[in-house]
Amino acid sequence: MTDYIIDLRSDTVSKPTAEMRQAMFEAVVGDDVYGEDPTVNALEQKAAKLFEKEAGLFVPSGTMGNLLACMVHCHRRGTEAIVGDLSHVYLYEQGGAAHIGGIQLATLPNKEDGTFCLEALRRKVRLVDDHEPITALVIVENTHNICGGKVIPLEWIDKLVALLNNNKELQPDGKRIALHMDGARIFNAATALQVPVARIARDFDSVNFCLSKGLSAPVGSILVGSKTFIRQARRLRKALGGGMRQAGILAAAGIVALDTIVPLLQNDHQKTQRIAEAIFSMESPNVTVDLTNVHSNILLIRLTNPKYGANEFSQRCAKVTAEELAVRVCTPVKGEGISLKVSSRDWHVARIVLYQQITDADVVLAIKKFKFVICEIDDALKE
Ligand SMILES: Cc1ncc(COP(=O)(O)O)c(C=O)c1O
């Protein structure tokens, strides 16, 4: 018998909904490199309006959106962008800013809540010395992926903006250092904070958000900012190979994502919370979660015993054993074993991410499986 697979590795595995597929089928298209795809244009305008920015740009991926933001904001040679040391831009985009854009990434230690120390930022900025690169950009990730879907507090964002706005010594040539938000999951942040995305993005020069993660669209991200910024990004997108011609087929799904999936994100957060509570309530000495710090659709599961790591945990969750089938850890009707796909972030942290296609019934099954596996681990480590 085949196993019933619940894939919780990432929200990037979410699939387009039936409504998206229909919209893709019916999309009116044109050549977007000529600016003639009405569906792409509609998506870009819709995004710009939502974020209260002048313009938007449809790009193939979050990685390209972030790279374009770095390349436009840091267009002068000899510049750097300051990022968190646990940021996606720094860890998981191949250092593209450096090897493609010629931009140095300088890091500040990320705190557990996804922010970094603002005093350290003030001291890190470099603007005048001929020996040093010039700091041209600061990037904030929201929600913060590696920190476990943390929503960056608005108060911290406001302090960051005030620091850069109000200190003359931080303004080379009277111009504020640019601010970019890697808002791959900014709609999750807005949902958690119950504010419009425009409020979170208000003081940022550019924001990139992803359609293909928790929003379920198959492909694409949107970069928003001023008209001048987007004009430059559009030009560079072509150089990076991101000119996509009849991309309206993809953009159509993005429009449906904004209209129909964004209002449902709260469900993903609630499901994440339910799984977190179930694991927490077991009071396992070996596997636990930080319940007070579950903000959105990402849950970090901590393996606290050095004898049992996250890799082992994720392999065990994916496996179905005769013992668990014997006690009916399986689907109720067909009796299929439950295979949970979980990612192992580093030695002691596993990660799960919720998205639309994970149903309430899946959550019940996932909890059942987690409970069985955690009891098994606790028993084994007792001996
Ligand atoms: C926070 C964050 N930024 C950027 C990206 C990059 O997006 P993409 O995979 O579309 O390049 C991801 C991908 O998971 C991400 O989590």
C-alpha cells in the first residue's frame, strides 16, 4: 500500500488552485518585454496599489527580486548592502549580490526575533573613508524564514527608519541609505499584525514578495518601489534573463493568489499553532517548540538531546513502520501509513511550513504522527 504523504518541508511546494489554473487557461497575454502583456500589467499595478508604491515588476523568483533590488540600490561601484547573518539574501542566494552584482554583503548578527541591533547598525554603516566600501542599502527580511517565520515588530521597523532618517552622519550627500524588504512572506506578516502590507512597507524604498510560497501560485515574485527604481530594475531583469514574454499565464495565477489566498493565510497560522501546541503539550525532554514564538506559518521543532538530531528526526517522520500501523497511526478510511516530510535546518532544529493545501484533516494526521514519533524517541532515549 502507498503511504499518505504530507509535505511540510516548505510552502514553496504549494500547488496552484483550480481557480488559478482556470485563470491561467483564460489569461489574455502579450509580449511582456515590450510591456504588452495586459495580465502582467494588471498584476504589477495591483501589487503597486496594495503596497502604495508607484510601480511593480513581475520577476521569476524571490532571488531575482532581491538581486535586482541590490543591483539598483547599490549601482555605484564599491558599495555594500547590510543584511542579517541569517537572512535568505546572505545564506541562500549564492551570494548573487557579490558574484553577479559586484556588491559586498556585510552582515549583522540576527537576533532570534529576526531583527538586528540598531546601535550595531549605526556603527557598521560606512560612508566616507576612501579605504572602505560605501554602505548603500540595508535589507530587512519579513517574516524571517530561518528565525521561524518571525514577524518583525513594527516598532523596530519604525526605529530603524528613524535612525536612518534622523542622523545626518548616516546620510551621504544628504540622501538616506536605501531600505529594501525581503518580504517573501510579507502577507503572512500583515496577517499576523492585522495591518495592510502598505503599513509594513511604508518607509521602504523597495519590497519583494513571493507569489509562489504560501500564496500558492506556481511561479513568480513582485518587486515594488518608485517608478525610477522599477524602470532600472526592469532593464536589469532583462540582462539577468528574466524577460518572460507571454508571462500573463503566470501572472493570472498571481492575481488569483492575491484575491483568494491572502484572505485565507490566517488558517495556515492557526494550523501551525495547533501543531505547535500538540508538540509542546507532550512535554518531551527531547523534542520541543517555543510556543510563545510561533508567529505565522513556520514552526521550528527543537531537538534538544545531542544524541538525536534533526536529520534523524526528519528521516523518521518520513518513514512508516509496522509498529505505528499496528496502533493505527494511519489514515482513517484507507489505513495508509502517514509519511511526514519535514526539513532539517541544522543539527538541532527541524522545520515545518504550512500552506493552503494542508487541510484540517492533514493537521490531525500530522499531529498523530508527530506524537507517535516523539513518544518513540523519548522511550528510546530513556534506555
Ligand atoms: C525569505 C526568503 N526570501 C527569498 C526567497 C527566494 O525565493 P525564490 O525561491 O523564489 O527564489 C525565499 C525562498 O524560500 C525566502 O524564504
